[in-house]
Amino acid sequence: MRQKIKVGGLLLGIALAQAVLAQPSHSTGRGAYTCVDSQGRRLLSDRPIPECIDREQRLLGASGVELKRIGPVQTEHERAQAAAQAAHQRAEQERQLEQQRIDRALLQRYPNQAAHDAERREHLQQLDERQNLARARLQQLELVRLQTYKDMAHYYAQSEQPPARLVRQLEDADEAIAAQRRSIETNEVRRNRTLLRFDDELQHLHKLWAEQAAARQQVIISE
């Protein structure tokens, strides 16, 4: 007798669950939400279930057929991570688009290595001319300093104090020489950077030219 009561109760529970699923939702009009909470209980509701906010929920239609699945609600930390990842992806896409624009400009400016070599020579020639002028100016300043020092030595040889104008002239020459030497060093650094830039650029252009040639060959084959 007790066994029959248990079986009857189980059948009644199944019938009640089917009846709930068959009823239209009063809040959504689309069915019922169901999930298994953290304690292993299967829950059923006509609206999203708060106990399952951290896990997947299923939305069932009036006939019990699954309409869709709703993912867990993200925490603030997860939302921040997702936003950061999306921002990183957008930045990467923008970087790729910018690189493509740069590559197109390079190919248009340098259709072949001869064009690139010509501009390289022109840039280096300009830098070398500037450096030669700087070195010539340094030699002039050193001559002025040497002559000023000789003029001052004449007074020192007679145990006399050199005129203030010679002292200032020597100080000005020292400052000008130091500035000119810094300029020469800066020009040398600029020249080395220019060489590296053209070397890196040429290496990248070889890849672009090869890709461009392969694309043209593919067009010819397809025709």
C-alpha cells in the first residue's frame, strides 16, 4: 500500500510539472525558466531564476521545448575583463588597418628597390653635407680659440692680466666648440637612425613586393 502511495505521488509530481510547463508565462508570455542551482535542485519559474544567476538557465516554451539558453550574469570583474578584451581587439584591428594603409603608401612611393635606393642616397647625402659643414665650422672655432689663447699667452708671458675682451672671447669659443661638437654627435646619431630606418624599410618592402608579385601571378593564372 505504501509503495502505491509513493508511485502515485511521483506521477502526481510529474503531472504538476508538465502542467506548469504547459501554462503560459504571466510575465514573459513565452514559457518557463529552468535550471539546477548550486545545491543540485532543479528549479522552475516563469521568470529568470535569481538562484541561478551564476549559471546557465534554459527557457522552455509552452510545450516544454527549449527556446534558448541564457548564460550566467557576469560579475563586475568579468565585465571589466570582457571590456578590456574587446578594447584590445578593437585596438588590434585599428593597428592592422593602419599597417595596411602604411603598406599601401610604401608600395606607391617605392614601386621597386631602385626608387628606394635613390631616396636613401638622397637622405644620406643631405646628412653628410650637413655634417661636413658642422665639422668645418668646428675647425674655424678651434682656430679662433687657438689664436685667442696665443694672444692671452702673450700677456701672461709679461706677467700681465689679459684684457677682459680676450677672456670673454676664449669663453665664447669654448662654449661654441662644445655646442658644435654636440651638434656633430647629434648628426651622427641621426645618420645611423636613418640607415637603420631604410634597412628595416627595405626588408619590409621585399616582403610586400613578393606578396604583390604573387597576387599578380594569381590573377594571371585565374584569367
